[in-house]
Amino acid sequence: MEFCDLSAQYLAYKTEIDKTMASVIASTAFINGPEVKALEQELVAFSGAPYAIACANGTDALQVPLMALGVGPGDEIIVPDFTFFATAEVVSVVGATPVFADIDPVTFNITVDTIRPLITKKTKGIIPVSLYGQMPDLDAIASLAREHGLWVMEDGAQSFGATRGTRRSTSVTELATTSFFPAKPLGCYGDGGAIFCQDEALASRIRVICNHGQVKRYHHGVVGINSRLDSIQAAILRVKLRHFQDELVARDRVASLYTERLRGVVSTPVVGPGCFSAWAQYTIRVPNREKVQAHLQSKGIPTAVHYPVPLHRQEVFAHLGVTDERCPIASKASQEVMSLPMHAFLTEAQVDEVAAAVKEAL
Ligand SMILES: Cc1ncc(COP(=O)(O)O)c(C=O)c1O
């Protein structure tokens, strides 16, 4: 069994993908070609955010807006303690300080209550992550941010396609990002990412920074980076985007089946009222994780841990002096979470097999 079956997905769309890749190769428009422009328009239409800028990966998607906003030394940015490293890494890359917020024990996301005590005179912005595919209450976070004159950038690397109420992930806050890493809900065949924003001037600044700060050919207004999406990746993403809504429904069905089978056996994920998760991960909590993982492994069922070390305990952030007591919920979650195979092509029989193995292990 695959944790995320990218081969099954390729076989399902093979004709369309092979054709579009051949067409990009024949066109030789490999960088910033028409496929990239078309993808950006389709991302706008799908997400509901007014501007979308494709870039090289989900990490650059976070870093470039920080550069565009002039975030740097002396600034503090609030990020979750429990997320993939990149969310905090970019803050350090631009010379600012990440400040780790603890999470809600049910959704694993940061909340206004965990953010509020961390706001200081140095705070410039908040990067909430829509972890495992579910959006936090971004309206509440944005309203807290407004009170203090801060910006909010949703890290939607795991949640493209999710909704909260009527709005999609990446369309709610002034800035948002996603990742097209192959295993993400919408993934390409290499690295890829996108930045979403609500303001035209900021969108143009971001676009310039993604392309060496170039305002016109060989004229550089600011220092930027090289963060462009390859046309081949854009073409593949356009094919996958056509099937994306169906895949989201299929993932949600897999999640419901898991929850039905595992309810009362282990702590299963909870999706809040009015929320639809993109199910980047289906993550349960188990007390004796290593034993459960070993049992599933012995049955040929792969599992993963997202994430075994909270950010405050990462060696590189030791100098910040954040203790387990400051982030008790993230610390506990990092010891208990375990993700089960999740993708749109998982069958009911496979879900049964996984659930049976989890029950046996417990
Ligand atoms: C929450 C989060 N942020 C950022 C990233 C970085 O994305 P990428 O791997 O495309 O650079 C990831 C990818 O794993 C992620 O899960």
C-alpha cells in the first residue's frame, strides 16, 4: 500500500498529462510561458483570491511576501509551534525572529487565545498554518491582527481546496500561500508553489521579487530571488486542477470511512462546523505510537509522523529559549500524532485493512 499513491493518480490522467508535457516541450516556452499565466488565472478562479503568483515552491511562497513587506532584523513574526519547519525558517532567512504559538488540542491549529499573549511592539505579522488541510478561524485571527496593526499570511501549503464557510483557503487573508510539492493535495511533478494576495500593488511587488527584482528586462528595481514555476509543472497542475474537486470529494470520503471505522478506538481528526478539510493528512493520536507504527509496517501499511519535533525544540531555535511549558499542547501532540495513508484513490477495502491493523495494534 502507498502512503500517497501518485502512480495511481498518474495512470488516471496519463493521456492528458503526457499530451500537455509533450506540448510544452515542443513549444520550448519552459519558463514563464503561457501555461504559467493560464495556471495563475485558473488559481484565481478556483481560490477566489484576486491575485495569484506562481513560484518555485511553498517555502519561497512564504519568503517572498516577507521580502515584499520589508520584514527584517528586529521584527517578530508569530508562527505555530507545530508545523513543518519552513513556516518558521523563512522568518529567520529574512533576519526576523519567529515566535512560537501553541495550538488548539483538537484542530492542531493556532487560535486567537494562543496568539494574543505573544503580541509585542516588535510583532509585525502572523502566519497561521492550515494544518493537515483544515483552516483555522482566520477571520478571528485577522480581526485580532487589525487591532494591533499586523498583517496575516495563511500558510495554505496543506490546505489548497479547503473551505471554511463559503470561502476557500488562500482567499481569506491579505496574503496566503500554497505548495505544489508532489504529495500535497494539489501537487506537481517536482517543486512548485503559489502566493495569493488581495492587493494589486503588493501582487506586482511580489511578482518582481520572484523574478530577480526585475522591473523590465535587465532592469532591477530591488533585490529579489529566482523563484519561478516551470511551464511543465504549470501544465501538469492545470490537468490536475480539472480533476481536483473530484479528488477533494474522494479524499473526504476516505476520511469519513476512516473515522467511521476508528471512532471509539483512537482519537480521530475533528473537522469544525462549516469546515471542509483538504485532508493533506489523516492524523490520529495514539499513546504508544512506535508500537502501532511497527505493527502497521509489519502488515505493509506505511505511516508517517507530522511532526515529531515541535519548532521550539529544534536545535536551530534553541537560542530562543522557548520551553515545553510555553507550548504544552504542541509538545504533547508531537509525541502522539500519526498519519495514515491518504489519497483520492484509496479503496474502501484498503481503509478497512488499515483500520483493522490499527485496532489490532491497540
Ligand atoms: C505547512 C507547510 N509550509 C510550507 C511548506 C513548504 O513547501 P515546499 O516543500 O513546497 O517548499 C510545507 C511543505 O511541506 C508545509 O507543509
